[in-house]
Amino acid sequence: MNAVTTTDQNSNVQTWRSSTDAASMCKEIVVKRAINLQGRRYVPVEGWQAIAVAHGCVASAENVRTMDDGVSAEGVIRRMSDGKEIARAEGFVGKDEPVWFGGTTNNGKTLPKRPDFAIRAMAQTRAVSRACRSAFAHVIVLMDVGLETTPYEEMAGVVDVTPQVPREERSVDHVAFFTSRLKACSDTGCVLALEKKWEQTQAKARDAGRPISEEVLADVTDLFADRYGFLHEQERQQADANAEVPAEEMPA
């Protein structure tokens, strides 16, 4: 009886060591692939597959079925050494999910139905993730890196991950803006400072994917040239006038 107890304990210890070794082995890729949803980080299918491989297992999907309310698939985990099945779970994509079957999301965005092959593929992906989760959720806990044990693919069906409808951008009249600012400049130094700001404005617009039109660029460039030329001429005339004043009459 003692011998049996010892054997079971040794087996459990070995299993635990295998899990801790696997957690250490694939931690980097799992953490790197984690996806943030509403402040929590979830592991996608490739992270779960890495955990399965680290345990000497392979994850696959089978029995994909089209049902009245969606598409279902079964995920299976088998040991590579002998092909023994160690876990099985269902993955499902429901017709109530607008991201896959079309409709309006919580963010107010209307989406078309995705192709059937994509829906079936997601059902299989969720099945694999769920099967891995049922067998290896404890490995995520062992990693102790603040990851959730619910697979990302399942949460993506619950949390609305579609981008919010962007607010209408307020149109900026660059010509009017710089006309006003340049009018207030009383020297060329002020013009050069504003020109630097104009360059930064152009760069931000390009980086945001909304480059300023060539027509506006040309108009604003003319504004700078005209104001700089006017003030430069004023400064030159003032310098000439100062040069003609006798030194003893120059203010101290």
C-alpha cells in the first residue's frame, strides 16, 4: 500500500515538474502574444499551442458542424508520443455575433457577414484554445504574469473589439489661422518661429494619414514669404536709417 502511495506521489511530482518546466520554456512567447482587452490580457490560440507543444502535445480541431444557431467544432489535445487524447472541448461561433454573421456592433458599426470559411476557421480556433485551456490553464497561473486563463478568441466574441466609429474631425482652416498669426508678427524672428510650427503641423498631418492638400500648402507658403519679405524690408530700412544717424545722436 505504501509502495502504491509513493508511486502516485512520484507521478504527481513529475507531472508538476513537467508543468513548471513547460511554463518556463514557453513563457516568453505566451507573454509576447498576449492581447489586451479592456485592461486585461488574454492568451490567443498560438500561445495556447505553444504551451501544448511544451508539454509534448499537439492541439487540433475536428467535427466542424453547421447548426441552426451557428458553427461548432471540437478541439482535441493528444500526446505526441503515443497519440493518446488527454483533453477535448467545443468551440462555437454564434449567429448572434455581428463580427462574424453581420449586424450592428455595440460601437454602432454595421458589419457584413464574413465568408463561411472564415466562420468555420474561427470555430476551430476557439475549439483548439478551449481544449488547451481545459488541459493547461494551470500553466498560465504558474507563469504568474497577470494573464487571464480564458482564451482570447472567446473574449473577442463577448467584448466588442471592433473599432469605435471615429468622430468627425473638425476642419482646420490653416490659411486663416496663419494669416491671423502672421499679421501679429512685428519682426522676422516671429515669422521664422511660426514657420517652425507650420512644419510641425504638416508632419503631424502626414503621420495621422491626413496630409494637407498641395493647394493649402502653397497658399500658406505664400503667406510666410509675403510677411517675411515685408518685415525684412522694414528691418533693412530701419538699419539703414540708424546707420545715417551720427554716433553722438544714437541713444545710449
